[in-house]
Amino acid sequence: MAHWAVIDQPINPPPPPPPNDVEARSWRLYALHAIITGCLIVLVAKLFYIQIYRHDHYRALAAKEHWRREIVPAVRGALRDRAGQPLVMDVPFESVYANAAQITDPARVAAALAPVIGEPAAAIEEKLRARSPAPTLLKRQVPADIADRIRSLRLWDISLRPEPSRGHPEGDLAAAVLGVVGADRKGLSGIELAFDRELAGQPGSVVAERDTGGDEIAFGPRESEAPVNGADVVLTIDRFIQHIAERELAGAMERHQAAGGTIVVLDPRTGAVLAIASRPTFRFDDPNLFAATSVSRFRIPAIQDLYEPGSTFKVITMGAALDAQAVTPDTTFQNQGSLSYGGGIVRNAVWRPPGPETMTQTLQRSSNIGAAFAATKLGSERFYQYVMSFGFGRPAGIDLPGEAAGLLRVPGGPDWYPFDLAVNAFGQGISVTPLQLAAAVAAVANGGTLMKPYVVREVIGPAERRTYSPTIVRQVIRADTARTLTQMLVATVETVDGGQVRLSRLPGYRLAGKTGTAEIPTRQGYTTQATIASFVGFGPADSPRFVILVKIDEPKDTPWGETVAAPIFRTLARELMLYYRVPPQTEPPM
């Protein structure tokens, strides 16, 4: 039997690691611990910063993502003529937007929208594939029928927003006076600017809870504030009179190849503006309407453009001289063909043989010498007092923006000379606006009472109705002076001179008026190449219903107010007599 022997042998443990390995492992543990601790500290600090220090800020951001406030635009008030017919009004349009970030099939959506909104499918798809987080505008201001067709497509990430636009039922009628509205719905010119606060109203708002796609949750909380619509502004403009004024002005511009023109029609009894027509003007549908170079288009020439009135200003000179009793209609002076005064010489535009001339003949013949004679008989101090009393040298005060004051040099000023009295008497060396002159002549028609011109009659808002009444400025000349001057102006219109009938004469009616042919000043002096042809008058002479000023700039075929502007005055006067149903006052000549 074999026996095994067990021999005990010691088991040696593994040798301990070198001291350097232990230290390395401990260092790595400490470093890991420090990193974890540092991360925890940073995390806690960040949580503290977000949840406590910037709590309000991030709560607001969350609310902004969860809630959305949309502005509901107010309906801008309409502009209406004196009869209440709309000239400008809001037209409901809606703009098409896409939530591009949520659209999964841009090609399908683009193909569905393209034939409806009239845009190329490729262009729509390109906008959608940009996946902008903000709403993407696809089409601005589509009409109601197109908006309904878009809704019927049931494209859930396509939305419509109301963006009304200004509509003009009468086209470009009275465009300069009405004015324009910018993309921000603010008035930029004309009545739209002057009465922007009343027209604009107050927008409303809707605050609603939204889902992650930005759509309103059907049964979620919702708060709304209704908009307050703007007030309607009723003007003194008469739509019919404005139409015929613009028609006649456009015809004159074409016939005479003129550079520009203005027609102003006032009611002399109240100062109400019945029509203001201007050329050149602008079109509301012009795609370049708001180009940087087109700002001057929005000017209102009748109240902003200055010109030397020429012989139409003789009405003012004669009214002043008569009222101060410096002359009478029959006062006679010896016309020698020229008049020396204040270091200068006055001559007539058309030469006449020397001889006696009355003040009535001065108006009939449009004599510069006669007007200068009347002014020198009056004297500079009284002359300029009357001129300023008639409203020159300061704005007339009409309720339109940007009115100019005109240019008037007076005695004592550094740039006034005695000769100015003589030339100012026949409308040279003085600058006025068409409205200023029309309002001054309206004072003659109104028995010497100057009225403040105005173009807004009423503002009718949701809560109130504000009415504007005629305003008397001052009594400029006596009533008897106004009657005497009116008879002189009637003779000026009706007199047959040299066998020819005046082109301003309207058979069957007594009209009062005066022509003007003004040279145009330049840096080198008065040009002989261009004139401003004008006429100002009123009727019926015995009970005036209207004042008409016609101004045609730089007619090419003939320079004279008698041949260019007087026929326009006659046509307008005839239309107004028929419109107002004024029966003929005298038998027309056979």
C-alpha cells in the first residue's frame, strides 16, 4: 500500500505594489472626486441661477412659449365727402403665413397653395423649406374670397391674419388732400396725417394658450380685448366739384403741355374748401409710391407751393386803395407808358398808347402802371397793413399739414426797398400760395369778411361727434368797398376789348374776376421763357356761391392767363351754376 507524503510548504503572498502605484491611484480618485464635486457645484449654481435668481425671466420665457398675444387691428376710419360718400375706407384683407418649422411635406403644401394665392409653387416651397421658427409670410393682403378658399384647404400649419388696406372708391380723386397711409397703418400725408389719431382708433388683442405647434388650444384659457374702431372724417370736399376740377385741370395740362397746375374752389361764405386739384399728383396703386425719391409726390401744391401771383394780386391792391379812400373807381391818372418810383421803372406787359386811365380801366387792361399808381397813392405803411390783413405773409390756417406762410417783405426789413411797393402792387416780388390768394379774393366776395379756410366738417367717432364751424378771421375791407370792387371786377370780365369777347365771360351770368400772367423768378432774374397763367374770380357776382382760382404752370403754347386760365374758369363756373341751379341773371347777347 503506497503512502503519500504531504509536505507543507509556505505560500508566499504577492509582493506589495510599489509605493508609486498606490499614490497614483489615490491621486486619480481625488481628482475624480474633485471633478464630480465641481460639476455638482456648477450644476447647483446653475439651478440656483435659473430657478431662483432668474426665476421671473425664465418664467416669462416659458409663458411666451405657452401663451401668445396677438394684436387685433382696429378698423381705420373712412374719409367721406360733404354728402357722406366714402372717398377712402378700410378694405378687409388677410395675409397668408406658414408655420414652416412644423410642415413635414413642403412640396404638397406648396402645390396646394400655389394656384389659390397666385404664386409659383417653387417659390412657396423654397420659403417653407427654410423652416424658419418665426411665421413665414407667403402672400400679403389677399381678398376675402381667396382667404375663404385657403381655409377650405384645411392646411393646419397655414394661418391667416387680418391686415386691412385702404381702398379708394373714387380712384385717385383728391389724392394729395386725402393723403396716404404707410405699412404701419400710420398716416403719412394729407388728412390721413393731420387726423391720424382720430382715424386710427385703438387696436385690440387676444391672449390664448398655445400648443407646441403654436396653435390655440381649443378649450384653453383665453382673454380678449376688443379694438376701438377709428372715427370717420367728413370733409367739405364736394365729390362732383372735385371731379370737374380735376377733369378740367387734366385737359388744360394736355392742351398747353404745362409743367403743373392747381385749381382751388372755395365757398366764400364759410371758407369751406369745395375742391383742390393738383398736377402732377400720384396714384394710390403705384407700386413705387413709397420709393425714397417720391416723398415730394405727397405735397399739396395748393398750400405748400409758393408763386408770384402777378396781376391777380391787383384785386388786393385795388381793394386796399378803395377801402382807404386813396382812389375811387373813376380816379384818373395820366398813363405815360412807364412810371418811375423808388429808384425803379414800372412798365406794362402790353404796350398801350399814352393817355388817361381810370382805376376801373386799370383792372380791365391789367395795367401794371395803374396798380403801382394806386399803391403809391395809398402809401407803403397802409398798403402792407392791408396786405397782411388779407392774410398774406402767414399761413391761412387750413386743417392740412405743411402749409406755407408765403414770402412778404415789409418796410423796415433789411431786404425791403421803396421800389418794392410799386412792383408788389401788381404781384411781383411777393410769393403766395394758391389757397392764400383764393381766400383773400373770397373775402371780397363775402362782403369784406375774411374766413378761415377749412377742409374737415365733422369727425364722427364711436363715442363722440365733433363738428367744425366756419370761423371769421377779421373784417378786411368795408362791405361797401367789397361791393364797389366787385362791380369793377364784373366790368373786367364782361368788357369787350378791341372787339373780342373776354374768354372768362359766361353769357347769362354776372361773374367777377381777374387774369394773371406772372413771370417766374430765377437766380439770374425773371425768365422770359416761361410764365404762370392764372385766373381768380367768383360768382354769381351779386350773391357769390363759389370762388375759383386756376393756376397753370409754364404753358408751352401761349403764356397768357386770358387764353390759358380764363376758359377753365368759365367752364367751371358754368358747371357750378348748373349744379347749384342758379338761373340766368341776364339775357345772353344775340
